[in-house]
Amino acid sequence: MRPELQVKQISGAPLRRLRRMYDGTLCPRLRRRTQTILLTQQGYTTRAIARITRQSQMNVRRWMHRFDEGGCNGLLEIQRSGRPADITPAIENYLRVVIKQSPRHYGYGRPGWTTQLLAKLLRRQFNCEVTDECVRQHLERAGIVCRRPTWTVKHKAQVQSGYAQKKAGSQGF
């Protein structure tokens, strides 16, 4: 069994920064890392911290070492490499412009956009293979939500002549 690992005791500004990081972060991974270090400051063992935070003792030790070496900055997320995004910022801007217009302007015989239709448009315009879920996530990030159209009497009245008059004469309306 490995010997118990101890993190140097901190106080003052570094401890306040660690608590602010814990309270203010939206990242669950950073919150768990700061919780790990805060628990070491309270005298918990690596085994107890692993049980409380539901991570392995190896992870607890890793973050204790990172904190010893880099302080609070050692707990922050590092840049990760990965597959580049299919939807670039330029394509996102294009989506913001397109979504405000009718699909009919782009040769589609639909009254409103769907994420599937937007993905089809991006394939045609930019030759990029994206799923409708990918389009939905990018739209959501931009504050735009695609929903099914809500049909009202106005819509029905445009499609069926005399619809509004029929509904006005019905009971309950």
C-alpha cells in the first residue's frame, strides 16, 4: 500500500481563491478537483477523499500532485487536441442569417426550417457532412431553438377557405 500523500497546508489568498473556484465554476471536473484539494486541507486521507468524490485514489493523488506543482492553476483544464469542428464560425454565422429567412428562398418547399433541412442545406452549400443533432447543438449555442411549427387559426385560414368562419360558429370557441 502506498504511503499517505500530504498536500502542503495553505491559508489566506490561495485558500480563498480555491474556495472561489469551487463555488464559482460551472465545470464539474474543476469543481471535483478543487473539492479534492479542499478536503486535503481538512485532513482527509486519499482513501476517504476517493470515497467522497467517487474517483480513484490514483486520480486523487494526481490532482494533489498537480496542486503541489502548480497551485490553483494546476487544477485548471488544459487544451485538448481533437477532431476539428465540422461547423466553423463562418458556417455558424451563415446559419444565423439563413434561419431568419424562409426555406423557400433556398429552393425548399417547406414553410419553416427544421434541423434536418438545415443540415441538408449545409451539405449542399458547404459540402460538409453534419447531422441534424449537430445543427441543433450549434443553434442552441447561438440561442436559437428549432421547434415544430404551432398551427393557429390564421395558418388554417390561409390553407382552407372559410376555416375561421367555421370555427367561429362552433360551440366552445
